[in-house]
Amino acid sequence: MFRRTIEQIAACVLGILLVATTVIGAYKSTQKSLQFPTEAQIDEIENVGDLLSSSEKRAVIRSRSSAVQVISMNIADDSLSAMSGTYLTYDSKYFVLTANHGVEGPCLFTQILVGDNLYACKALVLADPQADYIIIQVDHIPERQAVRIPIDIPHRNEWISEMATQNTIYYTGYPNNGGPYTFDGRIVAYNKGEALFVDSYGWSGSSGAGVFSAKGNLIGWIMALDIGETGFGRQVLENFMWVVPLFKVDWPAVKALAE
């Protein structure tokens, strides 16, 4: 009789412990569900859409992790220009590729902005006003992952398929001095002047942003937006962008001229 009583008490205690464990677990789970993610967690470079394919995820992450803002001061009138750029590594050195038309001052008055950190221009290595690019040499930027030249660009005949009409592209830039923002788009044409026409979104500040294929290759940079004529005058077509193919860059000259 005494033994049966002990067994009943033990079973009752065990039941109470199981209920208590369940209640505590549910409480902890509820508390965790009420702990919202931080801004840094949401804005993490690798926090990209789950519905993207593995190659598209790689493209978006590569775009986000290499995007920088280029600030240049025109010493003639003390004006500032702000554009987008892409952080690169080539021949064991570090560079930023951006559009030439926005770099209005000398190297001394040109800086690279990443978050709250500024990085100095070491040299304006090579500028081509016609192709509208400039290569800026910089020191290593720890917050960014450099695009590797020539590893992370199309090779030989890959250029044909990478620049095909209706291919998806991604770019990360600083339109309207905001961002970095990541956009997708589609190639709609290639003209005889060797520029891609892309249907996406752009605004002042997008110029110079690196454009990546859905495979993750850097294929060009944004040069300009198109202009349309209407009954109300000229208007900017913010969804129609000119992109210069990366093969326009004279990489041997960059190698020869870099410090």
C-alpha cells in the first residue's frame, strides 16, 4: 500500500514537471517570437530573397558587397558630385570603377564613401571620357568584397550570352544620394555604339554603378539615363538606362599605370 502511494506521488510529480517544462518552453518561445531582428540583421549583405536561384543570389550579394559611393569636389566652384562605383581588385591592387563624368576634381578632392567611413583616392589611374569611365586606385576597403578582375567577368564568348536581350541584371547604387539600393532589370537592346539599353530604375547618383548579370558576372557600369521629348518639354526616362560594357576598359593600361 505504501509503495503504491509512493508510485502515485512520483507519477504526479513527474506530470507536474512535464507540464511545467511545457509551459516554460512555450513562454520562452513566445518571448523569442517577440524579439524583433535588428536593423543590422535585416540589412546584412547576404540577406537576399529566398526565391532567387543560387546564381541570382550570388549576383545580388556580389553587387551589394562591392558597391561604394564616390564623392568628388569641383574646386573651381566648391560643388560636390556623388555617384555610384564598384570596388575591384586587379593585379593584387584595389580600385574603384565609376563614370568619368562625375569625377570633377583631382584625386586629392575625391573620396570613397562606405557607410560612415571615407577612403582616400590614391591615384586617378585611367580616365576615358568617350567610354565614360575612370579607374580610381584605393587602399583595401574592409567593409566591401572586391570584384576580381578577370575572374568575376565574362570570358570570351560568354559576352554574347551574358548581353542577350531580356537577360536579367542587378545593380546596387546610390540614386538621389540615398542607398545603397539594389535593383533588378532587363536588357532590352544593344546598339551600334556598343552600349546596352536596360529597363530598370535610375536617377542622378546611379551613374557609375556596376551592373551584374544573373550569373554574377560584372558586365558593365551605368553611364546615363535616356531623355524623352514630350509636349511638355524634355523629360528624364528614369527606367531607361545606358550601360557601357566592361570590355571597354583598357585593363593592360590600368596595370601599367597603377602605383
